[in-house]
Amino acid sequence: MERELRTLDQGEPVPVPASLDARFQEAALVESIGKALAQAGFEDASVSSIDCTEYPCIVYGEGMGARDDFERLSVTSAFSDYRTDRQQAFGWRIGGTGAPEKRYFGLALYSRDESPERQEALNQRIQYRSRQMQQTLPRP
């Protein structure tokens, strides 16, 4: 019963596609997102880590995270290879009211060609992994 409840909450890791395009691999994602942050004018934003322990990789960073921030990022030339792909973006704000505010983000990208069943499983797992990352962020 406990395993069933955990699976309902966390989902299960989704196998990597047999022919994963290089743009979804760690080095390409870090480079592309880093360049896109600079092109979008986020002077204080950077990629701080990437989680490729499961598919898809999730890029994490600091310095941005509002909805319109992701829109600015998505129109850069460095992001052009990902415009038609599925995206899940997360932004977190920590601090404020007496403590300096910091913004954090998470961004997962994967092919639009994934089946609806895999998309649903990926979305559930990405949300779980992002919640886990959010728990590790330093509190003021």
C-alpha cells in the first residue's frame, strides 16, 4: 500500500529514449541555457546545477524564475533549438520582507514526440524531482 501511495505521489522514473537527441544531454543543455540567460539580459542569473540522474535532465539555476522571465529566455537565439519541445519551468522565491530575496529556477526540456502516456509520466516525475530540489534551497 505504501509503495502504491508513493508511486501516486512521485511517479516512476521514465526510461531514456533509445535515440536521445544530443540537445537534451547535459553539456548541450548547460551551454544553451547559460547562453540564453546572457542573451535575455539576466546579468545575475546562472545555471547552478543539472540533474541528469533521470530522464529528462532538469537544469537548475539562480537569478530568475518569474513567468515572464521564462518567456524572455525562450525567445533568445540560444534557446531556438528548444522552442518546439515540451518545457516544464519552475520558479521559486525565497526571502523578502526583511531578508534579501533570491530567485531560483528549474527547467526541464524533452521532445514533443513523446507519447501522451510518457508525457504524463514525465510531467509527474519532473514535478516530484523539482519539489525535492526546492526542499534543498537555503532558507534565510
